Amino acid sequence: MKTKDFDYELPPELIAQHPAGERSASRLLHLDGASGSLSDRWFRELPDLVQAGDVLVLNDTRVTKARLIGRRASGGRIEALVERVLGRSRVLAQVRASNSPRAGARISFGEGAEAEVLGRHGEFFELRFIDCTDVDALLERVGSLPLPPYIEHSPDASDGARYQTVYARTPGAVAAPTAGLHFDDAMLAALKARGVTLAWLTLHVGAGTFQPVRVDEVAEHRMHSERYVLPQQTVDAVQAARAAGGRVIAVGTTSLRALESAAAAGELQAGAAETALFIVPGYRFRVVDRLITNFHLPRSTLLMLVSAFGGLENIRRAYQHAIEQRYRFFSYGDAMLIERAER
């Protein structure tokens, strides 16, 4: 497959710069992957589209204030995006500067936060914060919310609330699991009242989620690895739903990747692991029946994933329909409910 097969033209004004007034007020495009049929709905109608015995799997990761602006000793500006916390004082980060910093260089991030560059690992730099015993607290104090590059305003107090899910509780992501942004407490209660089981996992979204695929051949792309934790309680909920004839509904591509990764050996396995699973058309899904997701960037691994799940031609038609109907795209945009093409 060619990367260009996953390209499309999007009018810039359809890139949502702010969330809807209420979380569940977004639109919802329902795609039946088996038939290819499309239906325009509202996200608040989701309880009408599920049934008792289904299990809804949500990612409870919390977005960290992972963007840091600093200065070298020479005064040069440096921007760092923390990809992963490695310990009480060390992180892996993407670094943008006029010249790449060398091992031993010091960077000041203000408010007494200073880091030493320990070395480079591929595209990431390992940084150690001086006299730091709680790097999460340091990031909360001196960092800022890492809004996606296509959102053109600086993060404000509203973003601090709305670029987190209402159930976010485990810090570690540099991007929100955006399908979850549509859920509010009333929606979660309505789903439970409908007889849907809510289950949880944690996958910390990495900076690679913003990156387009830059190679011509899809098979040559290499995914960034991301950490996930799948509790035994969630495995049990999935198995119970299967036994009762219910469906497994993944909220977001992150939940789907964690579930499918945890079932790579056959049976779904609880535990903590790393995943670099790259899902493209031709992949055979083992766990997930339905996917709730936002609209994704052209030439991205996430667009490839939903094309695998809903069918490439179906997704092409769905995206064209969404553009024609003026849906709002990307992190703060509208949502899709996709029924798996192959059942």
C-alpha cells in the first residue's frame, strides 16, 4: 500500500479550534462497515445505538503538561516535548532548537527548573532535571498543555479542562485520547442505565500520534512504542460480554490498539506492556467489534487504522460525506461510530 492512498483534501475551516459548547453536543457519523451505510446522528444519541450486555472500553490516561520552553546557557531558545517519564528526575523528550544540544548541556526552564542533557536516543533526548525528585510535579508547575500543532491558539484555562476526559486519572500522555472527550458524566450514567458495562485501560499517548507517515510505502513506516496497562477486571468484562452475546466497543484508537495488542498471542491477556502495533488494511481484528473515534489527519497511522476497521473505500466515502456535511475535524471535532467491516 502507498501512503498517498490515505490522503484527502480538508478545507482548513473544518479543523476545529475549540470544542463544542457541551461535550456530548458533537455530531456523530455512524458507519456500518459491513454494508457501507452512513447515518448522521448526534453524540448524545449514543445510548440508543448500544444494547444491554455491551462493554465500552475507555482509556483513562491523563494528559501531562509536557511542553517546556527553555533557554541554553548561551541564551538560545529550546522547546521540549516530554514523550515519557523514565524516573523521578529523568525524561525522554523531543527537542526543537536551532542546533541540537549535546550531552552535558544545561537547559533552564524557569522557576528553578534546570535539566542536563544526558544523551540522544534516535529522535529523542534524555534529560535529567537537577535536584528533582518528582518530575510529574515539576511538569505540572513549569510545563504547559501540549495542544496539537493544528490548534492555533495557546492553551488557556478552558483547554485545561476540555483537553482532558472527565475520567482521566493516570498521568502520562502527551495527547488526549480524543474520542473520550465527547463523554460527560451524564452520558456515562445513561450508558450504564442502558445495561452497558464500562471498563478501563491505560495507554499513554505519545508524540508520534501527531506525526504523518513520511515514507511512500506504508510497510516501511515504524511506529513509536507506547505503554499500556490492561487490568484483569477489563479482560473479565470483555469475556463476559462475549459470552453473553454483547459487543466490545473501543472508545478511541488507543483503546483499540491496547486491546488488540493484548490479544496478539490469541487470548486477551491482562498486564502491563509496550505496543508498537501498526494496524493497516488487511489486519484481522481479534477483540473489538465497534469503534468510537474522531476524524483523523491525512496520511496518518490513525487513518490507516480506521480504514482497516471500517473498510478503506467505506472510510473514503465517509470522510468525503463528512466534509460535504461540514463536520468538524480532529481533536476538538466531531466523532464517528464505526461497525467493523469484517465480522
